[in-house]
Amino acid sequence: MQIVHKIDDFLFTIFPDLMGGGDQIISKLEKYYTYGPYKPKVSINNDCVTIEIDTPTILSQETDYRKTVALCEKGKYSEAKKLLDDLIKKNPTNSEYHRIYGQILSDEGAQGEAINSLIDALRWDSKNGWALIMMGNIFAKYKHDVPTAMKYYNQALKANPNDNIAINNIGANLMQQGKIEEAKKYFYEAIKINRDYPNTHFALGMIAEMENDLRSAFSSTIEAIKLNKNKDVLYQNSVRQAFEIAKRIVQKGDGEKIVKEYLHKLEFEGGAEITLIEDTEILTAAKFELDENYNRKKHVIRYNPNYPAGEHLMMHELVHLELIIEARKDNLNLLFISTQEHKATFVKGLESTINKLKKMGISEDAIANYCSSLFEGMNRQIYNTPIDLFIENLIYNEYAELRPYQFLSLFTLIQEGLKAVTDKKIVDHSPKDILSKSKVYNIINAIQFKELYGVDLIKDFYASPTELKQALGFYDEYVQYKTDRIPAKEYKLVLRWAKELKLDKYFGLVNEKGISHQANRY
């Protein structure tokens, strides 16, 4: 197939990126008309440019080429090599056939043979970027010959100055040689070209950790996790690195100062003293006790020291207080009230579960305690889950120094929630309806954790399509609400979600003005 274009204004109209002289036109049109591994022949004669496309070869070999790629992706190398042998016999001038063959041989551990195939690829196309990068990788990783590797990487850069992968690999090799400053220059250049390549962020995280810049190390590593769409080795290493760095940051104890400064700010704004108390007996990781609810002249925040990164737990409860203070300024603060009537309605819905427990020989007192625990736990989720999303979003965006604390703490809390709705012993004895709704609330937290830190725990919940759809729908609704900091708007989601899950009959949500403060709060 032959295509002829006259080099005039119309050519630059349909190809507006064609600039410069003849070489630039040839290069751009060659790239445009390339189909997979099949490159056209482009030439300029007088005022015309001619593109010759080997259509018969494409038609005859494209199917086998695609089969080869699919087989390689599945790791079926022996079958792929048979097809490649045939393709190379038919068309030995195709550089990409040799490149794929070399990659297969390298994956199989035959580095010497891989080099030979890649050399063949480069003899037919010295600008084959992937072949050049693979040669660099083999010499750096397997031959431990960094100078030779750099020759191939530099050639890849000459062939394509915007090849961020080649630049990243050069940085990686410099880092292996201990040339940290030089490596950083290449990594920063790679980031300029493509900010979405996770390998570069991971490498910058490693360098920052070496330089003891732990905040930057954590930030870069989290970015690598967020950008990694595959649960590959890089993803696993990034998650591991994030945990290690976060733990080192928490051990330094700088978060305590941030918490205390925020605490004093809220004491001034709210007009009441706030006390922090370690308490291993509380049912949750942390608990906020409003002064008037307990007939005290000060607020109390109880936190369980057995949970990691306790500063995050304290901060979470303090932000909860700030939301209350903001709502009170406009007389919008609401109380979450649960009465004996609410509890009786809840327990009535557990009749089949109660009968099952009785048949198992469980005592009346134990069953009563179990029902109370379910009721209180469900109400805690109903009230806290929507509000906690706003709290964690505020902490993440306004207190970046606490992100490592938040990362460790939220991960632990989600794992705790995960166990509560997937552990076989718990699942077998729990009412399915309540368990399902609890799972929805827990998944919402996991969705936010993935958005903030890139770590995906959602699949671990083994949610049904309906449960996942509800959780995603609720989170989307929260996203629409979170942009504006309007006081008390979080209460709207508390009620809306509870109504949709048919849980609104187990509590009351009323304006605190003019009513007793002895109501149950969660």
C-alpha cells in the first residue's frame, strides 16, 4: 500500500505537529503509520512525501504476532518461541520479533542468548528503545557491568529523549553504584516526563530514606503505591517500605507536639479543658466524652495505648470535638440518642439468632450481653462512619505531618473491622442482615483508605455485589459533600445512610438545644 502527500499547507493542517525539515517529517510520519511492530518506509521526493506500508506482511503475520504476545503474557514461552521462529524465518528484518525473543530468553535465565537476540533486534533497528533498555538491564543486573549498561541506556535516550523508563533505569544504576546525587537528577528528570510511573517514586522514596528525610520518603512511597495499578512485586515492596518508614517516623514521637498544639487551640475555642487518658478497658480504639454528658467541667479523650500511632487516635477525637464546636456556633449540633425502645426494636429483629444461641445452650445473660453488644456496635458504626470520613479527610489534608500516624492507625482499625465481618467464628453466629450492613460501613472506610494511601483492602471483605455497590454509592455521596466545610452537614449522611440500610429505627438524631445531655452518645 502506498500513500502520497504533497508537502504543502494542507499537509500541515492534517498533521499540525509536523515541524522542521525533511528528517522531522519522515520521523513523525513513520511513527504515525507504524502498526504494532510493522514500520513503513517513508521517503521525500521533491515536494511529495511517500509512505509505503507492507500491507501483505501485516495481514499475514499480525495474527501470529498477537498470539505470541498473548502467550508471553501467560508465561507460555515454549509455544511463543515456536511462533517467533516461524515469524523470523518469514520476516527476519522485523526488529521487534528479535526483541521479544530476547526478552523470553532473559526471563528464562539464558542471558547470553538473550543478548544475541537483542543485538539482532538492534542491527535491524538501532532505535528500538525496548531492546536498548533490555540490554542495559541485562548488563546491569546479571552481568554487573554498569558501564556497558549505561552505554545502552544512553543510546535509548538518544533514540527517544522522552523515554522516562530509560532515564529511570539510568538513575537506578547510579543509585546501585552509590552515586546518589547523580541518580536523583535522572529520577527528577524522569518525573518531569511522566509523573505517573510508580518505579520512579519508589526509587525517590528509597533515596530520601537513605538521606534520613523520612517525611519525603513516606510521601514518595505512598505515591508509588497509589500509581501502581498492579499487585506486583513493586507494589508489595512499596507497601512494605511505607510501613517501615511510617514506624520509624512514629518512633521519633514528633506527632505528640502537633496533637497538644491542636488540643490547646480547641480548649480556647470551646472554653473547656481537655484531658487525655490512657484506657485499655474501652471498647474502641479511642473515645471522646463531652463534658456535659458526664456532668464534668472538662472533656475527656480516652485512648487505648495498645493501638499503634496513638497520636492519630487522639487527633481524630479532637477533630470530632472541632466539628461539634463549629456546629454549635450555628445551633446545628445534633445528638445521637438511643433509648430502651430503640434497643427493644433491634433485639426483636434478632429473634432467629437468639433462638439459635439458646439451642446451643448459651445462657440468658450471655445472650442479653451479646444483643447489647451488637446494638451498641451497630449504632457506633451508624453514627461514626460518615463523620469519620470527614475527620480523616481533614487530618490528611491539614496535618500532613501526621499522615504516617494515620496510615498505621487506619490500617489497624480496618483490619479489626475486617476480622469482625469475615472471621468464620464470628460470621457463623452473627445475624446475616446486621453483619452485611456492618460490612458495608467497614468497606466505606477501606475505600477512603485506598483513596488516601493507595493500599487496596476492599477485596479482602469478600463483599457481595449489592454490598459493594452500596458502599461505593455511599462513598460517592460523601465525596460530593466533602468539598464544602458546612457545619453539621455530616449528620445528613448519618441519617441518609441509616435510612437506606433500614437502620434508622434504632436511634434518634435530634438538635441538642434544649434537651437533656444524658442521652447515649457514640
